[in-house]
Amino acid sequence: PGYGAEVAELSAELELRVGVGARVPVALRNICFDGAVRLVVTNLCAAEPGYGAVLCSLPSPPELTLDCRVAGGEVTAIPWLRSELQNSLQAALLESLAWPRRVVLPAFR
């Protein structure tokens, strides 16, 4: 981890549907994200919570690593498949979060 980094264990259990009703279990484990995240608090106000929304974006591409199991098999044990999966996930992350794009997280009142 980089300067000021926190280490947390993150995992996701997914289910892909392929073909007609076939389900394939997918598990993402040991997801590591190393990069800067830009948070902008907007619409400041006196009423709780004191803001209207938080804007979240990535000012530069992050480093992303993970382990992936599909139907119980360790997919990321195969080096080229691991890099393809990481590159695809990083591209999807950048497509939705790279500056000037952002995710708007509205405040709950």
C-alpha cells in the first residue's frame, strides 16, 4: 500500500447468467485498489447533514489487482487471463469514474 493507505479485505459474490437460464457463480476476492480518489462535497447548507451530495471521481488511473473464481476454479491463476480481467475491470472503472466523469452520491435527509 502507498502513503497513508488503509488495508481492507474486500470480496464480491456474483452470479452470471449465460444461455437460457444457466447460472455461473463468480467470486472476486482480494480486491486491491491503489490510487487517488477525488471527493467534492457540494451544496453546503446549515441543515443536516450539511451538504447536498458528494461527487466521487478518479483524477488518475488506479492500480487494480484481484483474484477471481468462476464455477469454483481459480481463473486468475492463469497469468494472461488475470491481466485481461484486471485490464477490463480497470477500463470499466475509468470509463465511469475518470475525471471529468464522476459518480454523484446524494445526501440522505
